[in-house]
Amino acid sequence: MTCARNAWQRLGAMPPEEAMQKYIMIVSELYPTWASGSSMKGKGGASADPSSAKGPMGPVFSTFVHEEESDNELKLDAIHASAREGEADELLKHIAAGVSVNLSDSEGRTPLHWAVDRGHLNVIDLLIGRNADVNAQDKEGQTPLHYAAVCDREAIAELLVKHNADKDVKDNDGNTPVVLCESAWKWMHSGS
């Protein structure tokens, strides 16, 4: 799962006050100006513009950023990095060289998972056009539609559903994209 909500959930059974302080410390370290609402630059120069990525609780952050900069053994192939960064031309080169659009990284994420998490609609459209599996599940059982629902990316979620993304697939915690969707997207909560 992505975004700030997952970062909060990862704090586990810690007392709420302590968990909130740790969460604020992590977000402040990654995005020193997040509280002011100005454009943000995280470690490694990754920018996040709160005006373009807002969720129901304010700016939406990817938890992948913390993983990428930690000592975790996250293994990414070039195709994942291109999807993550929204580099359509580079992505096309990898596909032309025979790299599968459904290649999984060490966490089971496909290039489509990465593009959805980062909100790159053009890359998502490109991947779907080259037969990316819209129902691919990562190691947590989450599909790109789960990511779109959690990150409050309605246009992306709607595109995925139009390309047969399953709204009822359950992740390892038993949650469907519909359950995780906190927004009032009538098309998401309706039968089809």
C-alpha cells in the first residue's frame, strides 16, 4: 500500500502520541517544507507539489520514497525506475529491448504499480497500451487499482477500471480497492 496512510499504519501498536510524533518526524525529514504547503523537495531532490497530489487528508506522499532512501534491499530494474520517474521515452526503449511490461521488482511491484503510485497518467496509458496486467498483485496482494484508490487518484483509477481492473480483488489484509477508496467516486462504488 502507498501514501501517507500506509506510513501511519506501519507505526503499528505504538502509543498514538508517540506514533504521531514519529510520523511527523519522518515526513518532516523527507519533506522539510510540507507543513507550510509550499513546493517540497525531498531527499535526493524528489519533488512533491501538494497542489497536484492532494488526498482527503492533504498532500499525498508515497511510502516508496522512504524505502528507496533506506537500507532496504529494494531491487529495481531500469523499467521500474523509468515508470517511477515518468520517463515515457526511456520506458519505450526498455520495452523495445524486450523487457516485459509486467516485470516485478523485489516487492512484486510492476512498472504499472510505480506509475500509478507516482501519478504518471501518460506512462500508465502507455503501459496499458502494451498489455500491462492491470490486476497484477504485489507482495501485499495489492493491484495498481488499490494504489490509485489509496492515493486518491480518481482519473487513474477510472482509467484502470475502464481497462478491466478488478474492483473486488482482495489484498493480503482482505481489502478491496472499493473498501480502500475513501472518496465518493460513484462509479467506483457502483456495480460497474
